Amino acid sequence: MSILSITKTLFKSMFHGPYTSAYPLQKKVFFDKTRGSVKINISDCIFCGICQRRCPTGAITVEKEDRAWRIERLRCIQCSYCTEVCPKKCLAMDGQYSSPSQGSIKDEYKDARVSGDQADH
Amino acid sequence: MAQQIINTILPDALLAQTQQLKNDGYRLAAISCTSKDDLELTYSFDKDYDLMSLRLHVTPDDAVESISGIYAFAFLYENEIRELFGAKIINISLDFNDNLYKTTVKTPFGVKKKEANDGE
Amino acid sequence: MGNRTIIPFGPQHPVLPEPIHLDLVLDDETVVEAIPSIGYIHRGLEKLVEKKDYLQYTYVAERICGICSFMHGMGYCMSVESIMGVEIPERAAFLRTMWAELSRLQSHFLWMGLLADAFGFESLFMHAWRVRERILDIFEQTTGGRVIFSVCDIGGVRKDANAQALDKILSVMDTLEAETKELTQVFLNDSSVKHRTCGLGMLSGQDAIALGAVGPMARASGVDLDMRKLGYAAYGKLSFEPVVETAGDCYARTAVRIREIFQSIDLIRQCVRLMPEGDVIVKVKGNPDGEYFTRLEQPRGEVIYYSKANGTKFLDRVRVRTPTFANIPALLETLKGCTLADVPVLILTIDPCISCTER
């Protein structure tokens, strides 16, 4: 017969204080491998479209003519498959998560340098 | 590594074979269904980590006798297969009458041709 | 003869986060019969295999369920690897085993918390989940995800854990073991907890076999059934014995899971100690052709992955028989004769995962 057997744990946590962190004030420290969101180094991208074809959810669209790389943030499942198949390794996972939203968040990246070159022609 | 045996049998032999396996001390591990041109039912049994499967090919119109009389808990698998694939399993001990899953489409995993007919 | 009433239980219920609906036929306070109906979160993930190629489906498979996500991905990968005859590197096998055991740990802690919540012991619930947080941090550090790891791939694993990370895991295991000992003695010894679990939902060993129960549900009734004994991944090289209790009531099911927590801690230590050096992934070429049944032990019991391939990159069929699906008939049987107030506790002791069940 044992009653109040949790007392020891309760006293410990009384002296320890909260185990949670005061989130907005205290920033969460991410680990190196944390898969938060996909980031792209657009100047290295060759717009081959492999990431678009391999993405399991179809979140990525690549347009070779516009030299544009688009991602729908809330469709992305952060599996990091695109970062592995990218032949130029210009895709990587960022620790920071994309911000919450009710609608869809579309991010577009355009290769300004190359489109500038094209404008010269 | 434990063995995996798949025996293809005729639908008529299902009950007798299942009873045989039950008498031998096998446990029903799963009933699976694959739909391609017809429905392929696979009854998997386990004993001492060996997997023994009975396989039968039926069309959605062929009646298949339920094995829930032998393995009582088969009713869940059989209701599921009937609802998702449209296999005609009859005499299930606890019959949900297609109300186990709440799907908007009837037999969503069923044979393609059949689905087109259902849509009419 | 009392009044017969039918009480609908679920799919939304304060203590049960899982969307299962039961029609409870009551004779006064006693449950006479329970009729289940599911299908509230049927997503047709098995059908999706026809649209996603076999490499992409790895990511779909692990999203079948958020708690045993790693083992779903692992089961799918193992079945495709068996069809293609791929031999994964030894280090990958050990890493998989380690992550699988860590998944079992976090799942059991989650379940302990939910059980405490079901019988109204809120602070115990909070403490179980506090301890669980340490494991989620290990996951984030080693795989990059806290819930969905996306780390299992056909041919091995996609991320390696370095020596530093493995040391960290060992040190966390030490603190975890001490904290778990302190916490679990509340579940095992406290009379108010025992009052709710002892003698409730008796399932004899014979019934467990006859109703097709698997996992801790069967093991608590004295049925020695643990798929890890098949020796998949690195389990063949580790020493362990399935945890078996004989009482068959809710207390025994609690005890089985608690003893499995210590077993998992031991298995993780063995894994880290025996971890060989080398590659973690082999390149996979071509498309699978054939069929295979893979069976593995999830936190909730035996899961069966059946894959059928036709030589193209799209599989014909992936079928997942999850442990909860096998445990529902046993649950319905044990519900008969219990009182209405005990229903949530009883349902929780099978550790239901309806997302798995419906796919």
C-alpha cells in the first residue's frame, strides 16, 4: 500500500521551477540537422527541375524560361528529398520553420543576375 | 530468417484449408487484398514466426465465404475488404453492412472497370 | 433487469484523442456490448502508392502515423529492400534499430501520459511528457525532425550519427533511466493508480490468441509474441527477451510497457556499444519486382507490411496491417462487463492509434 508516491517528484519540480521555456522571449535553439524549411542559393541553381519532379507533395515549381524557383511553404513536408537530389547542391535545409499562416505561403526566387544578362542580349 | 510461403488455392477450398491451419495452431495475422484485373485475396497465418499465406483470385461478383466462423476476429478484415475493394464476402459474423468506414465513394480501392460501372 | 441504454462514445471524447466511435450498450452502469465504427480519418494512403513512385512513397509511409512514424518508414523500406534483394550496411541496421527503440521509448512515454490523463492524474501526465521531451530532442539532434524523421531510405539511412551524438544519447539514457524509475513506481505501486488498473479488462492468454491480439496486449496475457525475435535490422545481434506478464489486466499491460521502457534503454546502450563503422546507405538501382511480407514490432505490436511490385517504379500495392487493427477485437471483448467510467482507461491500455488503423 503506497499513497502519494509522486510527492518526491512534485517537490523536486517545485524547487526546479518550470521545465518549459518562455518561448517568445527565449528563442529556441535549433540543432545543425533541424529540418525547418528549404532554402535555396538561387545563384547556383541551373533550373533543371529535378527537385520539382521528385518532390513528394508537388510543393516546388521550377520555370526554366523565367529562371524562377517557387515553393509553396505549407505544402512542403520538410522531407529534404529535394536537397539530396539537387545536382548543384544549391538547396539546403534551414533550421527556422516557416511562419504559420491561414492561406498558402508562396515564395518565389528569381535569378536576377542571369535574367539581367538576358536583358542585355 | 523465418519462412514465407504463399499457396494459391481455389476459393472453394478456403474454409477447409483455413480450418486445417487453425487446427495446426496457426494464428490469423492479416487478410490483404490487391486489385488489378481481379481481386487477389491473401490470408496470412503465423505460427512460430513463420508466415503461411493462402491466396485466391476472385472477381467482385464471386461470393467468398467468410472465415469469421473459424477465426472470429476476421470480421474486421473482411468488412474492410468488402467496403474498400468490393469483394463479395458473405456470412460475416459481425456484419457492418458497409458502415465500418465512412467513405464518400463506394469501394474506393476496387477493380477499375467495376468502378466505372458503379459511377453510372 | 436494468435499463438498457446505448451511449455513443467518441469520435470526439475529452480523454481520448483518437477518433474512434463506439456504441456502448449499457445495462445500468455495465457495458454489455461495444460496436466500433471507424473511418473518420481514412486517407487512402495505401492507394497513393499508385501515384508516387517507390522512392517517394518512403515519405508517405512514415506519415501514416506520427508516433510510430520511424517504424512505418522502416517497415516499408525493409519490404522493398527484401523484394530488390538489397543488403543494407551494418551501421545502417544498427542506426535503424537505435532509432526504432528510441521511437518505442517516446511512444511508451506518450502512452503513460495519456493513461495518467485518462484516470485523472494530471501531474503524472505532465511528468511523463516532460521526460519524453528528452527523447524528442535526441531525435531532432540526430535526424533533424522531432516527430517525422525522414531518415529511413531504401538501401539504408540518410543521416549518420557521429560519436559525439552517440555519447550524448548514452548520457541522456542515464538520466532518463533514473527519472523513469522514479516516475514508473507511481504507476506500479501507487494505490490510487492500482485502484483504477488492477483487475480491469481481464484478457486470458487463450482469449488473446483467439482474438488475435498482438504486442503488449498479448504479452500482458502471457503470450510470448515479439516480432523483434525475427532478428530484422540489428535485433539478431542484440540480446533481449520479450517482456511477458501473465495477469492480463490493465495493470499487467501497464507493467509490460514500463518494463519495455527499461528494455529499450538497454537495447539502445547495446546498439551504441556494438555500432560498427562504415557507410550508412547503398545505392539502389532499378525497380522492384515481386512481393514480400515484412513484419516488425512497433510500440503497439506487430505490424505487417505487404508490398507487391511489378517491375515499374510504381508499386501495385502496399498494405499495412497495423497493431491497433488487430487489437480492436480484443478490446471489444474486454469492454464487456466493465463500467462506463472505466471505458477510457480500458481503451487506452490497448494504446490505440486510429491513424495507423485507417491509413
